[in-house]
Amino acid sequence: MARRKYVVGNWKMNGLSAALADAQAIFAGAEDHSAVDVAICPPFTLVGAMVAAAPGSAVGGQDCHSATSGAFTGSVAAPMLADIGASLVIVGHSERREGFSESDADVRAKAEAGLTAGLSVILCVGEPRAVRESGGAIDYVLAQIAGSVPESFDAHRLAIAYEPIWAIGTGLVPTVVDVAAMHGAIRRALAARFGGAAEDMRILYGGSVNGDNAAELLDAGDVDGALVGGASLTAAKFMPIVAAAAALG
Ligand code: 13P
């Protein structure tokens, strides 16, 4: 079965209660594009309220702890996200790997926790600029895949997001050829380890996706959707990306 396109907004540390109206506008607009799965991952503080404001919509966390409970001040466990109606969680974002020193093993444990809690998981990988410039991007990302993808999972509930760090929030994007090469390499690595399940896994691209470049990026080989930061905060910016995905089917 063909993989459905998946467009996910990562609001990062943006959004007070007033932003729930933006989420409602996005989910209302998404109803016109039923061939695309649309989700928003707001800050933890808005997850429950967003679920209530947009019943039935896909709302998720941006991180979770690997433990189910315990003395981890400030952290949120995957079952807690599920408990308030979240259906997905992002793990291993570069802003967590770099800013909070999360290792591949940490990311893998978080992915396992999310899956065990019944959530869908978006597991992020991506290389820094120096690695891209040295020609080592694919090896770097495949090592992240090897180290952070769990050993067993439901392929329909685990997506990979390739987000080159140098493309995040910079307005820079890799060439379509480079995106297709990376996504193809990721798919082949997943197939070598997990066999046919790799065909069911969605691989998203993230990094400066906007309404102008989405159609081209989403049409690249093995790109099944987008993980969007800045351009996901309003319906005006986000819906053109969703529409671009819908146009590709
Ligand atoms: P931008 O779309 O703002 O570049 O952010 C991408 C990202 O990090 C999504 O997780």
C-alpha cells in the first residue's frame, strides 16, 4: 500500500493559549486534504488544550522521557502524553541531541517508550554543516539510524525525519538530488535491517520547508512528508505545505 503523505508542525517553544486558534484553523483546513495526515506538536503546556480544541486531530509532544515515571524533575513521560490525548511524539530532534546532549541510545530509549505507550513516533536524524561539507553526511546519518532506531516496532507507527541541522531555521535547503540520495540511503539501511517493514515507514524531510519549496521537496524520491518548524505556526503559512503534499497524493 502506498505511504500516505505526512505533514507535521513542530511548534518548538512557541505558543500561548491564544495560539490554539491557529491550530484550529490548521486542522479545519486539513479536512480539505484528506489524503494527507496532518499533525501538530505544540509545547507540552498546550497538548491537552489542543486535543480539547480540535477533537480527533493528531496532536503530539516534542520529546518524552524514556522512563514511565519517577524522579525526573521537569520531564514528561510518554504515558503522560498518551493520557492527555496525544497520539504522537517527536524524539531525537537535533535541538535535543545538541542542546541536551542526547545520545543515540537515549533517543532509542525514548522511541521505545513512545511506541510502548501506544504513540506514533517521529525519530529525527540529521548532520551538522561541517559533516555535510566534508562529504560524510550519509555515513553520519546512517550511524544515527543504526544507533537510535529500536529493534522491533510497528512500521506504521515509526517515522524517520531527516533534518540537516544546517537547514533548520536558516532558509537553506539541500538540493532535491541530495535529499533524494539521503532518503534513499535511509530506506535501504532500514530495508537491510528490517526487510519489508521499511516500505511502510515514512521518511519526512525537515529544515526550512515553506509554501514555496514544499512541492519540490515533497516530490523528491523517498520523501513521504515534511516536519515543519517556523512555517507551521499559522494556517496561512502551513496550509500551502499541506496542499502541496495533497497535490502529490
Ligand atoms: P524550520 O522549519 O523552522 O527550519 O524547523 C525545522 C525543524 O526543526 C522541525 O523540527
